[in-house]
Amino acid sequence: MEISEKLLCLFSADVSAEEDRYVIEVPRQEVETGDIEPEEVYRVALISRDEADGDGESTAKPQTAPSEPQPPVDVGETRYVEIEDIGKQGDGIARVERGYVIIVPGADVGERVKVEVTEVKSNFAVGEIIEETF
């Protein structure tokens, strides 16, 4: 399956019936940590949980409650990032998959740096610059 570079977030959700329409609820964390805003209009793609294998047989897994998305980075991982903004504390802010934030102390807007992830939290990570430009 091909996934667009324009993907802003990815999550599992139930579709519920509400009078004359169907509703998909976006988890609060996707709005708080992502690039999406309430009251805006977005294109939504729905992917079935039931994926067919090569024999046409269903490979669906048992249905479970949606879990919180995991951070897209790990401690010790290196990433090439572009600093998009400056945080309240003066640190550089870069965004990676699903709008996940990497805070980069000592970086300026527009810089492209190689960082090593030193700390990972559910909604942000901290990275240390290991190469100034790339």
C-alpha cells in the first residue's frame, strides 16, 4: 500500500451513526501533537481492518480498542531534520511523522541538522545536534 507524503496523522477509530450522518472521532492527541486544527476540512482515507492475503482469505486480527500511537522515534536514533520554528524556551522545533515534535536546543529556524534523539516522550522528543548542516 502506498502512503502519501502529505499524511498528517494515522490512527484507528470506529465509525458511528449519528442521525443522518456517520462520524469518525479524531483522538485529542492527534490534534495536540499534529498538524491538524479543529474546524478545518481534511481529506480522510479509510483502510479496512480486514486485509486479504494472496489467497483471498481474510487475515483480520481480533478487534481491540485503538491504542495510543507510539512515538515515531527511539532514543539513540539519528534523524536529519529541518528546524521549522522556535519554542518558548528558545529551542529549535522540528516535526517528523504525524507532526511529532523533536526539540533541538541550539538550533535556529531554517537550519537543517542531523540530530541524535536523547529523550522520547509520548508527544515530543529531544535531539542533540551531531552535524550542523547536511
